[in-house]
Amino acid sequence: MTTSSAGTDTGITRLGEVFTAAKAEDRAALIGYLPAGYPTVKGSLGLLTQALDAGADLVEVGLPYSDPVLDGPVIQHAVDQALRHGVRIRDTLHVVEQLAARGGRAVVMTYWNPVLRYGVDAFARDLAAAGGLGVITPDLVPDEAGGWLAAADREGLAPIFLVAPSSSDERIASTTAATRGFLYAASTMGVTGARDAVADTATTLVARARAHTDLPIGVGLGVRNGAQAGEVASFADGVIVGSALVSAAEHGRAAVARLTTELAAGVRGQHTGR
Amino acid sequence: MTSAPTASQGLAGTAHEPDDSGHFGRWGGRFMPEALIAAVDEVAAEYEKARRDPAFLAELDRLQRDYAGRPSPVTDARRLAEHAGGARILLKREDLNHTGSHKINNVLGQALLTKRMGKTRVIAETGAGQHGVATATAAALLGLDCVVYMGEVDTERQALNVARMRLLGAEVVPVTTGSRTLKDALNEAYRDWVASVGHTHYILGTAAGPHPFPRMVRDFHRVIGLEAREQVLAAYGRLPDAVVACVGGGSNAIGIFHPFLDDEGVRLVGFEAAGEGVESGRHAASITGGSPGALHGAMSYLLQDDDGQTLETHSISAGLDYPGVGPEHAYLADSGRATYEPVTDAEAMDAFRLLCRTEGIIPAIESAHAIAGAVRMGPRLVAEVGPDAEPPLILVNLSGRGDKDVDTAARWFGVVDPESLPTEEPPPGTDAQTGEREL
């Protein structure tokens, strides 16, 4: 891994600390996703804060987009509501800034067109200034990411790409080579959404990815409870929970706190199962 | 007359290809989830093999000839031309193909490719329903399972095509998210494909999306321009002065434009759906009124707001009601080789009626945009060549027939009592929940 041109105290290094700290406790990191602006900008800040306070090591702040092709109904519904309430890109940056100001660690999850429109360099600059650590890009692959890789490097942000069960070994190699911070492994072939069981494809994919990289590997898509979190934690460095948290968010902060606590116990191997 | 060019000649490769990763200059490429990269790689590799495989090419030509009815004729529209300032208007009759539009050209090609890849199921998005009908048709012919995603708004305004698809054995899924039109149908098709890619091919319906679709779909439609070029040369001893087509995603336009790219004297004009006027904000003219962005897999012109959110579009024509456009059109617009002009709903419907009454042809409302454009540019071309010259030839791609649009047109012109038109109310004996009967 190369060091960023932005120095040593960068988003990338702080993101690395999330995983080293978890590893020191012999557990996986818990990563929670919630979209900015759902149910309101202020409400989303409260929910994300709650997730961090209840045991999430890192949050993904979703940047709402009109055409989320990799998202299932739960997240579609939430971002649709956020957009109907008029959420803007600057609101997402504001949420990240507020989280970072109180010591929270946050990356942004965004489809690529909003960043293109905002300006790739400007987005990297403003996200770094807000204290964000990196960006997960579900519909941007490294092949098309030249400008973003340069901007991320300049600002010390982690470009976080996805690998999928369908990825060839060659693509896993090239994708991991472009990724910083952690690698996002999609557990299954499908859109986001809670599932009843962790797919076998997840363990295979993580094993394949480990052959190409020393990066921490986070597994997402389908995790919904503490037992599943514990299962994923047994073979991954990070457990990513999205739709289940968004569903909980429909019931308010207490529900988010409850689920996060359960998931945090899960990644520590303390969940008794259900 | 020499024998007509065949569909397979469209696949032969040209001097106008994207780079290996599908870029036309700064446009195109692959802006899409990693999970689908393996699938589009497979499609690209299989297409490269297929287009060099004599057996595949022969089968494609056989189907296009014996099943779809190619070549389609060119009709000299003399009575229509009386409204075009002295220009001569030639109609390339893609409306006469089996299923009633140009869409069959692409669908037969991709359905054959699906079989080659050993996949058993196809999915498609559709706006007006023409691509959905063509896909359902090819699926029936080749024994493939077929699911078509269609925005709920479009299932209502194109109810006839929904019925056609179901009769052909396809499942039609109304899409209720977002603006409930074509772009949302594409989103749902992508979501299906991510989860089904092992056994499913996505028959993308226009020359857009991630590489290799813009190039491959274009190639399957190049037969339109290859035929028309020969037909016009044979009948008039010269090339047309202008080749025009409607542009939504742009597949019929790129199909007829492409074989003329090297004919410098032939101007290429695409007509975009201006809805209630580009200045009204209620339109679907991506090149005229849009800006660069990435949607549904490719970099192209896009109707979007300051935050990169896709804007809701409007066109009376469901098939043009889409906020993006194929990347090769963006490239041709930038280079100036093709130009793009807006045509409003009202202009298109005037042209729709004009073609009905002068030529006895009911066009698809999509294609009526091209007719409107041709009639509008006629006097301009005549003025350019001068009064003593031969009348200029305008070749129009009449991409589809208008049976599906009869409801919309009847309402627009008030030619029938609105009470007599179909309503939301299901007829007796219909399943109250789904509005469906067993077929």
C-alpha cells in the first residue's frame, strides 16, 4: 500500500485505525449505513450519532440519489423520501462534518453521478475538509476512476471499491490494488436488503480477496441481526449493516440503538443467537 | 437491382468504433456495479465471437429475412412532401417489420446471443412497449423465459402493448418507483440482472448503457442505414441530402445514421422530444437541454439538476420519455457530424395527423417527431440548394407504426367520445386484484 500524498494524519490512516483497534480486541469492526436526510437532515444526524454511540465503529453516510440501481426497496424508499424533502449534497457533507466534530468516523456511500456533477476534485476537497475518511462507490469501478483516484490521493481520502462473487480473480486483483482503507465485499449477487441467511458466497469471496490484499475486508449485503453479524465477523474484518438499520430507523432512535447494540455484541462473538 | 445488404453486414466493423473499453471520445464506458462487470464482459466476448461466426451471421440473416421481413422498403412520400417546401421525403419503413418497429433488429440479435451464452431467461425494459413486444416475440420464438419491466405510467398509456406482451407469454412487471417511466424500468431491470445474471441476459433496448451495448445494439440496427443507402442510390442515383430520425435513447437514429458517417455531403439530424418546449422544463431533450453525466452505465448527455439527480422528463411519446441518450450520439453531437433539434408534443402530433392523412400511414408518436423534423427542415434545404436544383432528398427513419398510440392520438385530437375509450375500470370477469385474466 502506498502512502497518500496528503501526509500521515489522513482519512486513510484514520480509517485504518478503525480496523486495527477492532483487531486488537480480536473482533471485527461494525459498520453501519444510514442515508443523510432520512427522515430529515437533523434526524439523520441523530440516528447516525446514535449508531456510533451504541457501538458502530464506523458509519457510512448515504448520499441520496434518484436512481439507486444497487439498492433494494428499503433503502430506495428512504432515499426517495430524503430527496422529496429536498436533501442536497451539501447536507450530506454537513452531516459528515457534524459527526466528525464529535469524534465520529464516517465515510460517504454515493452513486457516482452526484459527485461528477459536484465536481470530483471539489467533492474530495470538501469531504476531506468535513472530516470524512473515504468514499464507497457502488457504481464506479476503478477502470473509470482515474480522476477520483488522483483527487482521493491528494486529499488523503480512501477510495473504497466493491468486489462481488462474480468478480474474476483478475478483477479482484485490480480492484484491491486501487482500494484504500478497506475492501467492500458484496456477500451475494443482488441488491441491498436484509436476508435470512448469510450467503456461502461471502466466505468464498473473502477468501479469494485475501489472496490479493492485506486490506481489511468488510462484508455487506443482507446482514440483519446479531447472530448473522457474529457469523460474518468470524471470517471478515468488518460487518456492514445497511437495510436493517434503515428499517430500524423507521421506528426511531431507540430502535437504531437497540439493533446497533445487538450487532455490536454480535461482532464481539457475544450474541447468543436467535 | 442488386441484392439488399443483410443484417449481418451491420456487424462487420467500421472505421467508427469505440475504444476497447467502450469509450466514444469522452463518452460511454462503464459506470456500473462491479457485480455486473463479469456479465457485460461475457456479452462483449460472446458478441466478438458471434460477429465473426458464419453460422451465427447466417442465422441472424435468415431470421431477419424470413421472420422479421427484411429488407424494409423505402416509400417516396409524395403527398407528405407537398408540406415540406419542395423537398422530397423518403420514408424508411421500419414500421413494416414484424412487431411493428425497428426494435426487432436488435432483439433477434441479442436473443440469438442469449442462446449462444447458454442462458435461458431474458429481461428487458420498455417505454412505449415496442422493445418489450419485440423481446417477448423473440423469447417466444427461441423458447426463452421473458420478463419485461415497464413503468406504471407507461403500462397505462400503452395498454395495447402490455396485452401483446402477455399474449406472447412474457411477464410484464409494472414499475412503481420514481417517475414510473422508462428510466425506472431500467433501474428495475438492472436490479433483476444483478441477482439473476447466472442464467439471465438483459436485452437492453437502445444503443445506450454500459459497453458493449451501445456498439452492439448499433451494429444490429446498422442494417437500417445499409439498406436505405443502397435503396436511395438505386432509385435516385444519388445519396440523400439529409438523414433524419427521432432520438430517445437513439437506437433507430444511430442505426440509420451510421452507414452515412463517411458521406460528408449527407447531413444527419436527430429530433429529440421537446415535450411542452425545452424552455418549459417539461421535455426529454437530453442533448439540446442536458449536460454531461453518468446514468445507467454510460457517460453521456443527461437531464439532471445541480446535484446530479436525474430530472423527471416529459414527452407525449413514451418511447422518447427518457432523461439520457446513447453515448455515440453525444460524441456525434460534440463532433458536429450530427446535429440534434427539439420537436414538441404539438409539432409531433401535427406531423402524426399529416402523415395519416397524406400517406395513409399511422406512425408511432416517436417516429412522428422525425416526420415533424423533416417537414420543418424541408424549406431550409430547398433554400440552400436553390430553386433551380433538383429537390433535396430527405430520408426519414419511420421507426415504428402507431397502433399502440391510437388511444393517445384519439384523445389528443378528440376524434372519439372520451367515454368510449378504455378506462381504469376492469371489464367483468377480470381478476379484481391484478386486472388480469388467465390467458
